[in-house]
Amino acid sequence: MNTSTWDFSTIGLLGLGTMGAGVAQVLAASGRHVRVLEVDETRAAAGTSSLETFLDGGVERGKVSPQQRSEILARVTVTTRVDDLAGVDLVIESIVEDLAAKVEVLTRVADVVGTEVPIVTNTSALSVTEIAATLPAPERVAGLHFFNPAPVMRAIEVVRALQTDAALIERLVALVDTLDDKVAIPVDDRPGFLVNALLFPYLNDVIQELDDELATAEDLDVALKLGLGYRSGPMEMLDMVGLDVHLHGTEAAYRATGDTRYAPPPLLRAMVAAGRLGAKSGSGFRIHDTPKGH
């Protein structure tokens, strides 16, 4: 692969949802130009609004200056035309966690950008190797897993698929090193990668303990924050991430491995079926405690 073209000064970003908006902010804050692809004008407007809201919050907390806010927004352009991604140095996919949807949009993007431009996915649960196998030049495909919220969380997993060129991993680690306060963690492609492979069973155990009435959701959070020094409790984390997101991730890991530690607890399935997804739905483990008789 021709590494001389990998300056990554202009990055194509697929998706400007909650995660995509955070990734766009991080990339633009590093001085890079970000071209975002969204499915339609409505989603583009909503994503731009999310990015502006993130930045407004940063200004209020003193983390972002008004000038930095303006500069970041000026570096981010949003389009609904795949052809507008021609000429980017890197593609980062951050759309819904659905393999078919990712493959469909990445196939269209790959036709536009050519085979020399690296393509990375921000998936947290799907197989990067499987995604790479669907695209031309799979050696230029890898994972770049940001954590939510991307502007705040420092770790970024750099994921090696079976096909990934070793030089690409080195270049992605170097890219992460240029992002403000971020730390690259190179990992192999496996269900959950590293962080979620450890996190999923822990969260599942806590959900089961709640269902077994070992403690209330609030007391579980207090015990683990104060007892282990965690910044947030597991129930707060689930409500922030989204119970549906955790369910999808654990299901994917369970299907791939057959490891019962990843099997979603019945209460988690019930909460998602009831539409109690956490912050995004206004109801979750801490936002609205589960009533008896679930």
C-alpha cells in the first residue's frame, strides 16, 4: 500500500448521530477537515445540531473557547452525496450497528474513494474481519473504536482485522496520538475487542444482581463507585450508553463465542422490549427504576 498519501488531512466520516458528532468534533479539533455523509437533509440537520450542542456545552464548561467552537464547525461539512467523499485521505464509518447497513454504505463509498484510501469502522461489537471481507482491498480496512462521548473518553481501540496491513495499524496509532488527550490501544479483532470483552460480562452480572434484588439500582452504583473508585456506576453507564446498544453488543458477542458470560440477562431484554432504553428514551435503570413485577 502507498503510505506516502496517508496524511489524513481530510477525513470522510459516515454518520453524524450521537457518536458521529462526537468523532467529528475530535477530528476537527485536531485541525483536520471532516466531510460527513448523512442519508438525508433531515438527518444532516439533526447531526449538525448535535455537534453544535456538544460544542456549546464545552464552551459553558470552559473546555472549548468560542473561537475554537467556530473553527471546529468551519472544518466540518455535511453532505448527502457519496460522490462528495472523493479525494478524502481516510474514511471512518460510524453508522448504526447493523452489518448489512454498514456493508451497503461502505461498498458505495469504496467505489468513490478507490482502493488506496484506508477505511475504518467505529463498530463496537461487529467483526471488522467480516466487514473487510466484503470490500475491495481488505488490507486497508481496520477498526477505530471511539468510546461515548468521544470528546471526553480518552481511549480509542485500533482494531486489527485478519486482513489488515500492519503499516495501517501503525499509521492509525500515529493518528490517534495527534488527537487531543487520546490514547491508542491496538487490539486484535475479537468479539467486544478488549474493553467491551471485559465490560459486557460485568454489566450483565450487575443487571442480574438488580433482578435478584441484591440491591437497588442506585445502591449498586454507589457501592461500585465508592468501593472501586469508578467515575460512574454501571446503571448510570447503561442509561447513558443505551440499553438497546448494550443488548445488541452482548447478543453479537454471545453469537460469535457461545460464551454464557455474554448472554443477555432476561431483565435487559425486558427493558428494551418495554422501550426503556435509558437517557434517550427518558426511562432506564436510574432515570426510571424498574417496577416490581417486571
